[in-house]
Amino acid sequence: MLRDEYAAQTRQRIIEAFIALLEESEDSSIATSALAKRAGVSLRTVYRYFPSRDALLAATADWLNTEVFGLASQDDPEGVVKGFQVAVGKFDNRPDLARILALTRIGRSMRSTFRNELASRRRSLLWNDTPDIPAPDRLRAEAVLACLDNVQSWLTLREEFDMDAKEIGATIGWAMELVLNETRRSAPAKKKKP
């Protein structure tokens, strides 16, 4: 096995062990010794790949965002709604992990980069076809969409209304479409040239 391949596999084992320990205990103060034991590596190896807790959290967040939950394809405004509907299915597949991301300080820190990237992508494509929407209206719509397109929304509807991923996707999708349609409807009418 090539050295780089072995290093990548070891790094991945440590990340997966960290996630498994989080899912089992929801305790963010996982001891490095417990992590090393779970991953089947030495303490020294853990520190070689992740010299700090922040490095481990950043790598774990990166892996979760690309391999577990990830950004769904969003090529147009309708993709924003579809993206959430794909995400809730992924949350339902890993509910303990999604709950940790929603409710714990460590989960919020791991998803902050993802949330910022998602907001940036959403902003870049929502108003392409309606550039005349006033900035305050765009800001309000983006803020509401950010609240809707969120693991916390999935958790609320799952726990308080006993909805499954399909029902949650349809409900949140409906609300997102209402916000988008209402915001577009309020755009100033373009003046026709004489």
C-alpha cells in the first residue's frame, strides 16, 4: 500500500471513530485516548494527523459536509428547495448525527463553514432572474430561507410533528416556495420603453 493511501485511510479511520463516539455519547469532550483506542491507532498517530482539537473538528466537518450530508446540487432557485429535500433524507439516515449537529456546540461549530457556503451559493442564484428585487426584501427572504433550510427545521418537524423525511421535505419546500414567490411578486415592475 502506498504511503499516501495508508495516511488517508488512517486519517479517515480517526474521523469515523470520532463521529461514532459523538453519536454514541453526544459528549463533545471525547478523550483523545478513547478516540485512539476506537480508531485502533496510537495517541501519537492521532496527534500526527490532528495536532489540535480544532484540526480534528475542521477535518470532521469537511468530511461530513462532503461525504455524509453535503451540498445538494443547486443550479437554479428551484434547486434550493430540492436541495433541502435531499438533505432531509440524509438527516433521516443518520438521525443521531444530525441531532448532534443541530443541538450541540460542537455540532454548530462543525456546520458553520457549511452553512456559510450554503448561504453564499443560495444568494448567488436566487436573484439572477429577478435582479430588481430591493436589497431589504432579498435579505429578508434569504434570512427566512436560511431558517427553513436547516437541520434544526428537520429536527423540529421530526420531533414535534412526528414527520418523516418526505413529509418534512414537502412542508419546508412549500414554505420556501411561498417565500420565493412572494418576494419575486413584490419586485418592482419593469417599465416598458416607449
